[in-house]
Amino acid sequence: MPYLRSFMLGAITIAVLHLLATCSEGDGGSGPVDNPPSTIDITAINNGAQAVEDAFATGDPQKVAETLTEEAKSFYADKLDEIQDRMAAFSKAIQSRTLKTYSEYYAEYSYTDNGSSYTLSLALQEDGAWKLMRF
Amino acid sequence: MKIKHILSWLAGATAYVVVALFLMGYENTKMHPAITETMIDGFIDKFVHAVVPPANLDNYTFVFDGNATYSGPAITNPGYFSSTTTTSTVSKTPKEWLKHGGYSADEPEVPAALRHFYDPLGIDGGKKYLTNRGTNWEFIINNNGLNPRIDAKDWALHHADNSWTWDKGKEWVKKALTTSDKTKRDEYMARAWRCLGEVLHLIADMGCPPHTRNDSHAAPVGWKYRIALGDPDPFEELVKPSYAATYEGGAVDPALKSSCRTATSADEVFETMSRFTNKYFFTNQTISGIGVKKITPIIDDRPAYPSPKLDKLAYDALDYTFYQTMPGGQRVKMCKDKNWFSLRGYPYIDAECVESQAAALMPNIAEAGANLIRLFMPALEVSVAKATPDGLVEGKVTFKTTGEYPDKLTYQGEVTILVNNKDAGKVQVDQDGAFTVENLTLADNDKVTAMISFGGVYVKSEELEVSSLDVLAILHECNEVTISLYGEHTFSDGTYTMPISIPGASDSLSSTEHVTWNGQSFSQTIERRWKDGWQNIHIERITKNGSVSLDGKRLNSISGESYEELDYGGTGEYVEKWTDKIELQNVPLFSASPRRDNDLPSVFYRAEGSGVSSYVMNVVHKYWRKDNSGTILREYISTNWNSSKTIPKLEVQFLSNW
């Protein structure tokens, strides 16, 4: 019995070293999967989408820009001011959203407005937040 | 006491390692292994089970997923960089090795992510490697060093820094064929299969639009610098492993198929696949053309790709989708431009487009991959030349050079002898690849075959019936050959039942007109011009050549051509001309008679019935006559191979007239 503790300690020590030194295949994103891993935090995706809805609800281009990915910020830079007066309406429209599909760091929502359906997509950021990539 | 604790600690550590390796050896469940599986299926269906297999796969059988496993180095623990990636020796079937290669090609992940791009057009100043966000890559990957400037094609096929290239795979195959040590042969083939698996991964990448359009996408999740490499690509993210099998049977682009099937090198297949993907598919950031307005790509630091272009696609206003009809017939959802704010906005690729594009890409990827497997296979022929009732079997393993294996080598492994399909023992070949077995228990009409195997590939000889007859020796005594094709032939002026023939000489042969033999090959040329007693001028030109199998029991090929001209009276006013040509292949032996007493030697090859068409490669018959009433031309068009009135028959007779 006293040796069992040493045995377990050896196994745990190597396991910890192993986990620190490597990444699992699932985390590695070595390819898409049919059913996304259960480790994906759907709540975080939905939180990201909610932050987008909230930002648009303010009608403030600056706040909306904060919810965009870096590439999207650059792409939409000169367009946000143009759509400012309709941001609140858009915020309402995307309340009908449903998460259509997602991978480890890409998510696509669909939503309907006046009987017409649309999509928007979010991407995972390095800080764990999901930001708007396309709308 | 202390030592016992240390030993217990070590035992625990070892137990973890053993369990971890066991659990991690078979993680083959994602995209690339799934695509690899469709390539293997495609290879079996398109080539191994083909009615006429490719020349380098004649008499080949593949056991990709049997009981036999082969030991080699596998990635047993993935990582972002080589320092955190673990390799161990494991045993796998050929299929498992191929699928493992599909997985291990991405290991270690970060450097792999940089080397898996090939832009066939080199849109960025001729650079075919990844340059999109190249500055970030350089800084992150190489500690602000140089971009390695390695493209996927070079990395997959030839690059010296890659241990698992196409070239290295072929080297392992050659080593496997030229060793007499079975254990080593198995180990070499494990490596060869992994190399091929990694190449198949990269050809699959050539069917992934961002990899062929210089469009960087974010690096592996969890790696903290990934965001500097751009937003994720929708196709890369949303294409599902199940699409590979769901869509593998779809239409293949005719031009891609033709190009891949005639390719003699892996380079050609890579070029074809990458150009196809680049030409027909957008990525989310390389869309261009005229949509609701002029659309320039999001990646705007270099010219837009010449195709596809939005204005060349069909736009459906009902679903706001740009469609492309592929040469193979599929209608592909290329991108959409529906926008909440402006009704129609900047085009994008969503999940529906991804599936539609995958449906068009997957069959083409499977075709390209199947052709790579075809080209990877060395061409070997196993033949049994002699099997006599006294228990003697002789034969040879011959290596035939191909575009991918241009240098001669000699097989040095063992050969399994099968008598009536039962294992009758193994024999080691000599330094020339020849083998001899004595003292086997053989009786007349027993069927003998020989077989070699390497890494799950089996190459069998044609069956040889035990006989005391030496057909090749009889053939060597024959100095004349004739070819005849009987059947209901349709000509330009009607349908007749008459033979089309390449005859022998019209009169006795001179020695220079004899069939000459060089081992299994033969040729004959007759050229004559003479005037008969009525002053008619005759011209006769007949050529024949071909080869027989090592045992003479199969006519591998024969090509005969004759031209006859008869000028009545020699005035040129009444002239007849006949031109005939017949090309045959793989005609079976019908009978062979040696010289004995008053009988001259003869060998007949014959086939009869509707199957005759499979032996006939080419037939030409032209008859031309000019006389006072004008000119007549009759030309052969076709043969009714299924005629019940005249059963088709072909006959090749080797005879001796001395």
C-alpha cells in the first residue's frame, strides 16, 4: 500500500508533464469534424453573439467595432457610420438567431426578418471571446 | 525502502506511458483520413477492378486492410512544434498507414500549416508558396527569420527537409523490393505507405480552395499567435469528414480525369488538381468580378485571380446565390450576397456554399488521389516459363520501368509457388530475379502460378499448365505467321461475311523473308514486285511483329500490315489495291505441335465468340479498284461481335514450311 502512493505519483507526474508539453489532437484543430467536439464552449459563442446584439442596440459604431474581429474591423471600417441609423433595427432582427453550425473557432448563425433568412458568422479570438466576422 | 519507492514511482510513470501510447495510436477519425479512405476506394474501383487495369497493375491484388500489419514510426502524440511531437514504433495495416499519413502530414501543426499551400498561378509575383500574411508567419514561425518559401507541391513530392515525401516513399519501395530480408521489407513498406499517406493529405489540400489561392487562414486553436494569421476560412472550417464519402461518387471533371489518367508523374497530378481548384472555386477572401457592384478581393495586396469571376456565373435573385455549372455537370453554389442592410452586399461563402463546393470537389480529389496511388505502384511482372511433370518450375520476376520508376532494379525477395492455387513452397530469386524449383510434385494439367508480395501488394503470374511441351521452342522453329479475323464485317458498301487477313507470302519464302525470333519477340518483312506471264505487275509488302509470353502460351501482341497491288497488263488502266492491318493482344494458345516424323511444327493462337473483341485493338481494310467504268473504294467500318449468323473468330498461325 505505501508503494501504491509512489506508483500513482509516478503516473501523475508523467501525465502532468505530458499534458504541459503537448496538445491533444482535438485541441490542435487538425481538421474539421462532423460533430464538433463537446469541449467547444457554446455558451461562449452565444455570449459573443449576444455582445454583438447589444453593441448594435446602442447604435454606436465604436461599440459595434469592438465586437468585430481584426480583419472585419478593417473590412467594415468605412461602412459602420453609413449603417448607424439602422443598427438598432438590425439588433432586433438578429434576436431570432439560431446557431446553425460551428467548428472549433468558427460559428454561423441564421436569423429571419420579415420572412427572409440571413446568416452571420463569428470567429474565436485568442482571449477566448467570439467576435463578429461577417454580417 | 527508498529504492522500492523509486521503483514504484518508475513503474507508475512507465504504466502511464504505455497506456498513453496505446490510447493515442489510432486517432484517425477526421477529415484527411476520411478523404484518404475515398482515395483508396477510388483506386480499387477505378484501377484494380477495372476491366483493363493499367499496365503497371496487371495481375496485382491489394490487401489494404487484412490481418498483416507492418511496423514503422508513427506520430503518437501530436504537437504544435517538433519539440512537442512524439514518434513511436507501431504496427498498422497498409490502410491504417495511409490514413495515419493523412493525419501525420499535419504534424507538427504550425510548421505544416505554412508548407501546405501551392498557388499554381503564383499570383503574388510568381511565388507559389504562402505569402498571404507572410510577414506575420515569418515573425512567428521563424523568429523573424526568413519565410521557408516552400510550397505544398515541392514539400509533398521532393523537398529534402521532409522525411515523408513522394520521392522518399519510392525509395522505401525500392528498398523493399531489393532486400531479401522479409522483416526489413515489411518495415520499409510501412514507411512507404506512410509517405504515400502524407502525399495523399497534400493532394487533398490541393482540393481545398484556400490552399491553392494563397489565402492564409488561422492556425491551430490554442496556439496563442494564431489570430495574427487571419480570420478562419469557412470552407476549411465547415467542410465535414462525412462529405468525403457522401460525395466521392459524384461527377469527375472530364478534363481533370483525362489529365490524371494519362499522367506519368505525381507532379502532373498535383498541378492538375491545384489548377482545377484554383480555377473553379473562390475563397471567402478572394472573390472578384462584377456582382451588385465591382467586387475586389478582401486580400487586396496582389492581383485578383483570373477565375472564377462573379460576372461569369449565373446569379439567382431568388436565393441571392451565384451558381457555377461545372464541366462535370454539377451546379455549385459559389457564394451569396444577401445582406440585411443593403439587400445585396459583399459576397460571402456560408455553410450551404461549403457543402455544395465540397460535393463538386470530393470526386475530383478522390480521382487525383487514386491516380497518385496508381503512380506510386512499381510495375512488376511475375512469370512462370516452365512447369514440367518431373517437378521443375522456372520463372522470373521482372521490374518494368515507368515514369516514376525510370531506373532498372531487380527484385530480390522470395516467390511463393502455387500449384492448383495451393501453397507449394517458397523460393528465393537469384540475382537476376529468376527462380527455379525442383522436385515439386506435379502432374500433367496441374496449374502452376508464382506470386510475390510486399507490404500488402500481391503480384501473381499467369497460370501455367504443367506440360512437357516447350511452346517457345516450337515457335522458334516456325518461319511464317498469318493472321485472320472472321466475322460479319460491315464495310462502306455493305455487310459481308468474309475474313480480313494478313497473309503469308503468296509464294515460297526466301530465307530473308522468314519470321525472325529474338527470345519472345518476332518480326517478319516481305517485299516483292514481279511481272507474271500476262504482263500483270504485282506488288506485295507485308510486315508483322509482336511478342509472346515467356512460356509461349500467350500471344502478348501482334501487329500485321499488308499492301498488295495488281496492275493488269501493267498499263495502269485497270488496277486493284488492298491494304489491311490487324493489331491483337493477349490471345490465348489454342494448340501447339512439335516437329515429329512428317509433321511440321505449328502453333495456333485462337479466340472465338463475342469475347473476340477484347483481343482486337485495331482493324483496317481498304480495297480500291480503278477500271474503265471508274473507281470503287470499299472500307472496313465495324464487326458485329455478337452476330449469331457468323460467330466471330480470330486465328494466328505460326507455321514452318521446311
